[in-house]
Amino acid sequence: MNSTEEFLLDSFKENPIGNTDHFTWFITDIGVVALFKEAENYEIYNSNVEKEANNIALDITKEEKEYIQINDKKLFLFYS
């Protein structure tokens, strides 16, 4: 596990900024994290992430998006 992965796992100990149907959302020093709630199909989550971000007043449309899997956790990291 690299330092970025460790940093992201530590951020999940903080309170989330919101919850949507498929994600729990966190703000980190790196960017915004959308943590998958279940181990569903990547395509389903990928197609819903922007809509669900809008539901909690986040505009992620101009951010870079990276899919990351750390152990059993799957997430999207959004950053500039």
C-alpha cells in the first residue's frame, strides 16, 4: 500500500460530507472522494457519480476522475 492509499483510508475516519444512493462522500487534502457503498458493477457507479454529486451540491464536472481500489474499498477520487 502506498502513501496515497494510506492517506485516503485515514480520511474515511472523518465525518463524511454527504451520502447518496451509491456513495459516501469525503473531502480530503487531495480532493473529493466518492466511496462506493457496495461492491456493485463499476459501470453502474460510473454512470451515477456526477448526478449524485449534484444531489449534495458538488460540481465535479471539471475535475479529473480516478478510479481506485484499496483492499475491499472502491472509490472515485476527484481532483484538479
